[in-house]
Amino acid sequence: MKPEEFRKQFPILERKVYGKNLVYFDNAATAQRPQSVLGLWNELAVNSNANIHRAVHRLADEATEAYEEARSCVREFINASSREEIVFTSGATASVNLAAYSFGEKYVHEGDEIIVSECEHHSNIIPWQLLCERKHAVLKVLPVDNDGYPDLKTLDTLCTPATKLVAVTHASNVLGILNPVRKIIRICHEKGAKVLVDGAQGIVHSKVDVRDLDCDFYVFSGHKIYAVPGTGVLYGKKELLDSMPPFMGGGEMVGTVKFSGTTFAPLPLKFEAGTQNFTGIATLKPALELAGQVFQDEELTACSEAVKSYLGEELKKTEGLRLFGNEHRSCDKFPLFSFVIDGVHHEDLALILDKMGIAVRSGQMCAEPLMDRFGVSGVLRVSLAPYNTMQEAEYFMSSLRKAIDMLR
């Protein structure tokens, strides 16, 4: 199908902003939700609102079934070996924090090393900083080259026998490029280090097979890929998850509770303490089903590629515009463009574009170290989804030129 047909599934795309048709180009922050997701979310909240796994009544059965169907769907979508390897969280941030705490408690000691790349989101930096402070471990930084790729030659020497884990993003939310995570994982495993992949953007723009990647952990958020907010996934290899202590204590994650000692529930419930966002998590199923259809739709993919190519070429033609991320290897580039324009502040541009009905992101993108690496205080980011059309892209470019003229 064409983007025009696909977008009919997303009610919000019909709205107007300041009297103009909404052009939503902030998909890397949050994707919009299709009617299939909104319908299930509402149905469960209205008709099956009951705590999961605990009661034996009909409502609880329905809510539990929807929740666990989502787990099966996630397992299949990323090709995990078993459902036990799929832990539900509130988002990628919660997933990284869970992994950092529990893995760190078991495996990281004074003098050990954790490596993060220079292009990470804050959510894949700060949890590891906290771990290193708590455990008196060493945090090391893998630099990126001028095109934005992690420096694999440096990684080969940076990773030592003391390195316990390397945390790297699958796809940068600033640079718009897919990292060579398979190569990174191979190098790290040869050195004896585990690898966590932040898939918040990668899950959206590439077909993920965790067994093929051989990553030890993979995390992502539901709201980036059509599901509702407050939903996330931590994939971990079963033997690793089994060996790690719980992140939080509470109801649901226990076997038996005695004042003399407590035993814990089997995977994945060991890591799902308390009442989960069961109506939200269930929406991962229709969201990922839709994402799977997108990956298989050749016409929709071709249209998206054409829009991406058009924007890339037109942005490069814009006087005084500096684009970040590899411009030369389109196979690595997904439809996300971050840039600055000489003499124009990114925030001012975003405000004017908003008045034209165009939603874009401005600022540091929760990636301040990467901003420092490239010597900027912030950028303007344009990020697309398959429901964005060529007509919208053309309108954006004409609006951007007008905004630049107004500010110069």
C-alpha cells in the first residue's frame, strides 16, 4: 500500500494544527498509534480491567491472556528462543536500568570495566555510570568517527579481559544510521564481554533477530513502534536472566515468602514485580503485527525510501546546512535527519515550523556527549514513519526555506 492508505489507520493524522494539516515529523520521539492499538487499549480498559495472573475470575483471565499473547508476539517478532527471555517493563529506559542493576549485582566488581559508545542516548549512559559508581568499576567510552560510526578498531583495543559488558545503540536517535552491531557483538564476545543493544530506534527500522545478532540483551520501547506509552521490553539470554538477581521486590515475582527467606518466581516473572501496565503491554501485539506488515510491504517500503532520498538530497542543497550522520551510505541511513543551519537557532526554527503545522524535535536529543563530540549545542531533527508522504516532505522543505529566510 501507499503511505496515503497506510496513514488512514492513524486517527491523529487527520487533525489540524493552527488551521493547517498536521505534518508529524517527530516519530523518533514517539510514533503515532493506529486504530487497532487504540481499539484494544480501550477495550481492555473498559471491559477487562482486572489484575493479571492472580484472580480466577473471567476479567482477570481475559487481561492475563492479552498480556501473555503480547509476550508470545514479541518473542516471535525478535526471534527469541523462548517466552521466558521476554521481560516486560515500562520502556527502554526501565529495561536498561533493570539490566544494569541486576547484571551489575551479579557480575561487576571493583576494577571491572563497562564500555558505552559516544553516540548513546542518556538512558544508555547514566545507568552504567550509576553501576560503576556503586561497584567502583571503570566506565570507558567508545568514540565515534566523523560519520558517526563507532570506531571498531578502537573497540578491539578498548575491550579487555576486565570488560564485563558493552552497551551500544542499534540505531542512533541523532545520526540516523544503523550501527554495525553484529560486528560489535562479535568483537566483544571474542574478548569475553557481554553486549546490551539499545534497540529503541533499531526495532523500528530494521528486522531484528536476536539469535542471529547473538546479543546478550536487547531493549526497546513500545511507544516508538505504534504501541502505547509505558510499555517496554528487555530481551535477555535465558541463562543470563536466570543467574541475575531481581531488580525489584514485591508481589508477583515471588515463589514463597517467609520471614526466614524468600524464593523467587521463574522467568520472566522474577523481573516483573507489582501490578504491570497490562492494558498497555497488550497493545504490543497489534503494534508489532502492524510493524511486521510494514517490513513485508514492498510498495510502502519503496515509497518511504523515495521520501527519505528526497529529503536527504534537498537538505544537502540547503545553504549553510550541516547534516549529521553518514550521508554517503544510504543502506545504513534510516529516515531521520539531524542538522544545524548557520546563523539560525534550532529552537527558533522548530517554533516557526510548528506554526506551519509541522512537528519536529529540537535540542540535544538526550545525547549531550554526542552534541559535544560534534561541537553543537543542539540540532533540529526530522524523523519519519511509513505514514509520512512525499507531499508532506515537499511541504516541509518549502516551509523550512521560508523559516530560514525569516530568521536570517
